[in-house]
Amino acid sequence: MKIVPFQGKDKWAWAIILKENKSKAIGAISLWKKGNVKQRGFWLSQPYWGRGLMSEACEKINEYAFETLGFHELTLLNAKGNIA
């Protein structure tokens, strides 16, 4: 998985693309700042659930948030019913 962000002042967004099909995005993950709150959100196409792809992406994005952007904390929200 390659992570290349769209850099912004208060928002960063990435597409999730598999190495074997680089022309198709299967999900997205983003970081944003709203005042003092820093959040991470994501979406993954249902056929790709349960493969650990979003866990891998979140790990990389968390690392980017803390080590590169200097975040000290993140607020994480899940959709209702998203047990994983």
C-alpha cells in the first residue's frame, strides 16, 4: 500500500488503492483539524472488509499524524454498527 496525501492547511486525504489494481480506489482515509479537535475518518468498500486493509492504512495515517504533522491526540469515531 502506498500513502500519498493531498496536503491541505487543515485537512489531508488519501485514497486506498491495491498494488495489483492501481487504477481503482477501494476506500479513503482522512485527517482534519477543526479548532483544537483532530479527527481521523475512513471508508472502505464492503468487498474488502475483514482483510486488515483498513487497519494497515490507519496505522500508517496515525504515524503520519503524530510523527509528521505533530498531532498530540486524535479523536476517532466509528459508524454505528461497525464492530470491527
